[in-house]
Amino acid sequence: MTVTGLWHDAAAVRRAGPGLAHTRRRRRGRRSSSGLLLGAAGIAAFSFSLPATRVAVRDLDPWLVSFGRAAVAALLAAVVLLAVRAPRPTAAQVRSLLVVALGVAVAFPLGTALAMQDADAAHGAVVIAVLPAATAVMAVLRAGERPSGWFWAASGAGVAVTVVFALSRSGGGGLAVADVQLMAGTLLCALGYAEGAVLARELGGARTICWALVLAAPLTLTVSAASLVTAPPAGAAATAWLGLAYVSVFSMFLGFFAWYAGLARGGVAKVGQVQLAQPLLTLGWSALVLGEHVGPEALLTALAVVACVVVTQRARVAAPTRAQQAPAAG
């Protein structure tokens, strides 16, 4: 090729540069938007978890509700993995999947099931309101994202508004055993969210939660069987079984398909802030299903939380490097 030809090619590349950059920005924008939509779908499914759990533990052993939901979901996950002939995860991926399983398949279901024996769904919404902030912290520590000061301020404001509203609904009681159970489950759940989001970049959201559930199956199936023997669910109402069915299929299985896909597409820290709406949605479901009263202040709180979420979406979050995106090896 002649020097003139090289010159013309270089000029063509320079002219195409702005167009290529615009195309890439549009693709990133579409990916971010789809991530937010998928994350919102996952949160919509999760928002009914506390009311459904509250209904289930009225007649069923909380250990059956917490481990049974993961056991049922594990059976569904095994069917999916076999149907798509999913390759087995590597040893490093298995270690990350065990972290995911600990947080989302064991700790959070157990913490909420035990807490819902004594606390109502509204009080549970108070404690899990810290989940967005906890997820953002885990994103910084694990996924390599670097939220800006505005991001932290908006996230903190959203959590504060939600906690104040939920405390006004629950009477603002002091720290109880149920609070400790919910907080411990929430912190480990945030770790599972962040770890799963990193892994979902390699495996995809569906395979991430499916493998996590399958790896946890020996534990969840064993505890579920033991619960059935030690605390037979004789005479349990149909609503209790429906509550268990919901948390098994939607909260523990289908919701995570959308949730992990959304986190992987839009970023853990940004999409994670959609969780700010979860306590308000939970309060709404509590009013419809459990008969709890939710006054007009709920609308004002919802608007405030939405405003905080909008700010977090506009706040800059530095993407992780290629090395930071890889799951931990140890």
C-alpha cells in the first residue's frame, strides 16, 4: 500500500472516530438501561419475600421455610443446567459460588425466616433497607467499582429516608434478636450479591444462581428433611404452603435470573441502588396481604427514594479493570 493510501485510511479512521465513539456510548447506554430494568424486575420479585415468609412461618417451621425454599429452587436449577447442558464451573468459580450460596441461599433466607416469627414485615423492611448501602460497599471491596461522593451521599440519603419511614411504621423499637438475625442475613446477602455479580460476567446470571443453589443442595435438602421429621407440618394452612412456594420459585429462583443479569450489565453499585425501593414495595405488599396500614406518607417517601435513586444513576461509578472483574481465586 502506498503512503497516500495509508494517509487516506488514517483520515477515514479519524472521520469515523466520533461516530464510533457515539455508537459505543449508545451501546453502553442501552446496556445500562437494560441492567436497570432487569434489576427492577428482580427487586419486584424480592419485595414480596418478607410478607410471603411471614405467612409461611405462621404454620411451618422456619428452618423448613428457609432451607426448603433453597432446596426446591435447587431442584429447578438442576433441571435448567441439565437442559442447557451447562459446562461445569472451574475450581475458582466454585469457590466464588460457595460465597454466593452462603449469602443468598443460606444466610438471608434463614435470617428472615427466624426474624419473621417475632417481627412483622414492616419491621423487617426497616433492617433490610441497609442492603443497598451494604451492596455498594461490597462492590467497592469485591467488584472493583469506585462510587463517587455524590453516589454515597444519595445512597445514604435514600437509606435514611426509608429507615425513618419504616421506623415510624414499626414504632421505632430497640435492637432485638430479630434485628440481629435480619442484619446478619442482610450483610451476608450483600456479599453474595456482589460476588454473584462479578461471577455473572463469566457465567451469566441464570447459571450463577443455578450453580450456587446446586452446590448448596446437600445442606439445604438435609436440613429440610430433618425439619420435616422433627416438626411435621401437619395441619398447615394452604396459605403457608403458597408462601413457601412463592419464596422458592420467585424469591429464590426466577428473581435471581433477572437480578444477577441486571447487576452484571449495569454495575453492582448502580443497579444495587434499585433495592432502595424494596422496603416500600414490601410495605405495600404487607398492607395488601397482611392487612397492615400504610398511610399517605408512603407516597412522599416513595417519591423521595425515587429521587435518590435517580441521583445515584447519574453519579459516576468507575468501572472495574479487567483484572478486578475476575472472581477471586482464594
